[in-house]
Amino acid sequence: MNKIQKIIIKKMADGYTQAEVAGYLKEREIMPNSLSMIEKELIKLKKEHGALTLIHLFRLLIKKGHLKV
């Protein structure tokens, strides 16, 4: 996972919505930071890890050690 993907996953695991993650990135002047980019990164991550849903993606990332609970 790249830096942006890690931030997106961490913030969403903390309960942020996609729009809130976009706001978080904008506040910190991290680019790219659009809602569309977040949606695209999540789609990439789901395909990369073979996940069908976001919940499935989080489960797989926890199992692989990419996300800690």
C-alpha cells in the first residue's frame, strides 16, 4: 500500500467517512485529496486484495497485518 492508501484505510477504520477523509487530507494539504480519488483508491485496494466489500477489505488487511485493531 502507498502512503495515501494507508491514510485512507486508517482513517476509515477509525470511523471517518470517505468525505471526512477527503477533508482530512485537504486540511493537511496532502495531494491528491478528492473524494473521487478516495473512491478509486478503495476500488484498487479491493481488487488488489480480492475483497468484495469494504468490510471484507478491512478483514483481509487485518489478517495480512496491514491494519491493526
